[in-house]
Amino acid sequence: MQRRLLGVGTIIGINGNYHYYKQYQNIGSRFNISHSYCDSSSNSSSSNSSNNNNNSSSSSSSSSGTSSSSITLYQYRICPFCHRVRSLLDYLQMDYKTIEVDPLTKTELSFSKDYKKVPVAIVNDVIIGDSNKIIKEILASIHNDQKKSNIKEFVSDDTDEWIEWSEKKLAVMLYPNITRSFEESWETFAYVNDVKEWSTPHRFIVRLLGTGAMSFANKKIKEKYGIKDEREELKQVLSHWVNAVGKKRFLHGDKITVADLMVFGVLRSIDNTRTFGEIMNDNSSLNDWYSRVNNSIKSFAQ
């Protein structure tokens, strides 16, 4: 049934748009399917170079942030690594622009010669690829910011440990969960409807082909990482975090630290999915912690 639906949808979607079909027929390689749908920091290389590129599809930045840095973040809406960066920027009230990258063509990343995954950030005209390197750059910048106090409390001794955990333990569990079926993959890709810079036919093509590629790759990803029951194993991973927080408001007490933002960012990337609803309904402690972090953050990107 899913194959029929995909076939019928494709015919409808490409009717009158044959050039789209020719461009995207190698869907698997276009999406660079691996264990996730965006950058895995541990397996990536980065590029640092000057760049004066201005993309007309970028969103407007807020004018109320506290940082004078010029930051543009190239992202996928459903990328957990992108949201780790965004959560840190939002909490620190740093202005930034976001540009949604087309997962089929990646034309928005044409300026980046050596790095073709997301997130990519341009910070004061310097290109930084790899979420971990972007995070480290942001943290380094606030050391000299007199407005940011108690930096040692914010960057705790176990920060590196939790950054790695959010990447290698938690983020890798999201892909198999949000793509368990064609229907769940379709729900996941609903985010493309909000990308106004893309035409209506193009949004449909991205959603349809992205849904098909992701749902069909689910089994392959589960086999690669030895995942048997994706939902139950995700809950087990999250229980490790919940146990670490315990009865405290945040991981280290009453104040948010980088570790909270890393885990929060990963989960925020799927906040419009069935998976998110189920894991939050299943664990009231997780839901309460997530709500506390969420209520402490104001987005500084539009």
C-alpha cells in the first residue's frame, strides 16, 4: 500500500514539473542517508574560511538579542544537531538568522566547498561546519562577555560528557522513531509547509520524496545500530537523563546549564511528531523538565 501511495503521489507531484523529477530521481544519495538526517559531529570534518555570502532566503533576525556577533545558521528543521546550536543561541539571547537548506539539492550550501551537511554557521564571516565546533565557538565567545556571569556554573565539569551523550546516545535514536512508517515520516516532513521561500510544488516534492526515502531506510538504520524496538529503546535512553536530573529543576539544580540545552535541543527537533507526544506522555518527569527549559527560552530567530 505504501509503495502504491508513493507511486501515485509521485506521479501527481511531478505532473507538469518533469525537471524536478529528473533532478531528484537519485533520492537516496541526495539525502545522504546515514544514521541521521543531518550532521553527525563525530564523523564530520569542518571548514573555516572567510565568506561574504548573503542568501536572500534567510529569515530576519531579532533586534532584541544581546550579542553583536553576526550569525547565520544553515539548518534542517528536523535536525537535532541544528537544534542543539539553536537552543544555546536562544538561551544566551544571541541574534541569529536561520536558512532552511533544501535536503534534495543543498544549493543553499553552495558557498561551503568542503562541508555539505548541516548545521553550518557563518559567524562574523567565518564558516564553521560541525555542530560541536559551532557550540565551542559560541561558548568561547561568552567567556569575554561581561554580561554573561557565572560562566563556570553554566559550563559544568560534565558539559563535554553530556554533549557527547546527546549526540551519540540520544540523537541517533530519533531517526528510527520518527520514520517507523510512511505515515509518521509524512508527519515529520510537514515542516516543509512552513518554508515559504520554496514554491508549493517544490515543498510537495521535498515532502513526498523525503518521506519515501526516510521511511524506506528505517530498517537499514535499525540494523546498522542494532536497534530492535526503537520506541522502547528511546525511552530507556531518556530514562538515563531523567535519573540524572532526579528531583532537581535542572541537571545541576535551579539553573540551566549547557547539558540541559543540549538534551533539550535534540528533543525540540521532533516536537511536532507523534514520537515526541508519546515519550512526553509516558514520562511526566521528562515532560516537566522539558517544559521548564522551554519556558526559560525565547527564540531569537524568526
